[in-house]
Amino acid sequence: MAGIYIHIPFCKQACHYCNFHFSTSLQLKNDFIGALLKEVELQQNYLGNEVVKTIYFGGGTPSILSIENLCSILNSINTSFVIDPDPEITLEANPDDINPEKLQQWKQLGINRFSIGIQSFYDEDLQWMNRVHNAGEAEKCIKQVKAAGFNNFSIDLIYGGPTLSNEHWEQNISKAIELNVPHISCYALTVEPKTALAKMIELKKKETVDSEKQAQHFLILMDAMQKAGYEHYEISNFAIPGFRSKHNSSYWQGQKYLGLGPSAHSFNGSSRQWNIANNALYIQSLKRNELTFEKEELSVQTQLNEYIMTSLRTMEGLDLNYVTDKFGSNYSDKLLAESLHQKYQLNLRLHNSHIILTNEGKLFADGIASGLFF
């Protein structure tokens, strides 16, 4: 299975915490669409003969594109790649962009899944983050998506922010469950370098995040999701059985994917490359029929370390038999021995030759993974 990710680098306004590549100016949007279609043409052999089973519009804010823009992109992809007869096609959307008319138009294009940037059902949180939408729109758009006949969609929630109390976090989770949201992605508020949030915290204009509060929120989240019958299938992702994100799951399973658009990453099994993160330069290079990207050939050690990092984040955990088959028994033996060390007794468990994080271990997932690196 292979996937295609399309990065749409435009937003109406900048969220204070965001460090993704985007522009709030739409001046280059038409030129960008032309460049993107050219990149599809130039990259049509990147995935070889792999069948594309997932297409994901991310960003940025893909939902601000016109129906005509989305149609031209999907037509180009369908022409240039072998597409599965029943692909998962996801569109990231902001609540304020969603309405009944657009939902029907998106459905006609073949979009069958949404990832909606709710973040919170409380206005004080949304205002603190500088989100465009309000709490009323957050709840309304979910009801509209369901009324339009979409049963496969996800919402994003952010926890651990200074304005979010434990009580409000519990109510955010309860609201999502009451609305029968089939997939929920939850992220701890992170202060990324060079963001507006980092600058405001530095200038004492905003309160910084509290790591202990974030840990409390994560524990509250795991408990509530388990009681509601959701699978905690990846550190940040919860799904009703049958509604996992196929696209994101392919990343964690080491499948090939092609990234299109400025800053997008691609992986072909042995190397990784990423496009230039500059809209104007991206457009200029493709006007010359050139691709501007950096590339890294992945050593065996790097591939194994990436597998350790991604697999430990999943519900199934790290498969020692897979490590033996792909990398050799010396690596799987060392991983097994290390995972049984006393320092990991509260954080890791062994089940059917899989090393799996405990709930306590999930609080320290990245550190535990890096501790197992070669």
C-alpha cells in the first residue's frame, strides 16, 4: 500500500502555536496549483507500481481551496498514478469552512473522510490559540458532517494549555464522545521554536505550558477513551474499531508515500526527501520543470531506529519477529534484553514477541524509544 500527501500551504490566519509551513497570503494560490500539478507529473514514477490506497490533503488549511482546485488536483493524481478502486481520501478542514453545500461538493469529488481542526469546544481556549472558528461552529460542523452522510471523520483536540482546566478537558472529551466522533486525535500543546507562541511566552505575554498538567490530561484522556470503547491505536490517536486512519497508519507501518507541495516529505523504502519550504521558490523551480528538495539515504541503523520510534507508538508495539526478519536476530535479541531491563519494568511489557508501552510508558514514549536506539 502506498499513500499520497498533498500539502496546501495557506491559512486564513496564523494559530499562535503552529510551526507547519503556511502563508496567510493567498496571492500565490493560483500559481501554486499550477506548480503542484507539474510536480504530480514529474513525480509519477516515484512510487513505482505501488497501488495508491490513501490520499491526504493536509496543510495549512486545504478546506480553503475551491472545488475546482481540488478537482484538478485529484484528476491529475488519478491520471498519473494507479489508484485503488476504493481509496481513503481525507481532507483537513477548519470548522468555519464547513457547510452543507461544500460537504455535498466534496462528496461528489470522492472525498470520503475529514480531519477537522476543532482543538476545543471552549471559546477561551480557541481565542488563546488564535483559532478562526468559535465553539459554536466547532459543534455545529460535526453535526453537519454527519447529516451529510459522512460516517468516517476525525477531530483534533489540544490539551495542556494554560486556559484549559481538568474539568473543561474532561468535558471536551465527553462532548466528542456524545457526538459519536469515530476518530479523535489529541495533542499536547507544544511550544515550538520560532512560533508566535514561543515569542509571546518569552515576552511574558502568555503563560507557558505546565508539563505536569499535560501528563494529568493525558491520563484523563486514556481512561475516558478506554471506557468509551475507543482503541488507543497510536499515542495521539483513538478510534472506534474499524475507523483507524489508513493514511497515518501507513506511515507507522513503514509504507511508501509521496509528499507533494512545499515542505512535503516522501519515503520510498530506502530514502527520504523533503521539498523546499518556500512557496515562491517552489513555484519558480517547477516553472523550470525542476524539483527542489533535500534527500537522505537511510542506513540500516536509521531504518531500524525509525521502526523502533514509530512502532512503539502503536497499540501493537514493536514486533521482534519483524526485526529478526528484516534486520537480523542480533538486533532483536538486543532489543529483547534491553526491554526486560529493570529500568523499563513499569514502562514496557512483552506480549507474543511484541514490545508494548504501558500506559505509564506512553507518558515517556519518545525517551523510551531513543533509549532503545542503536
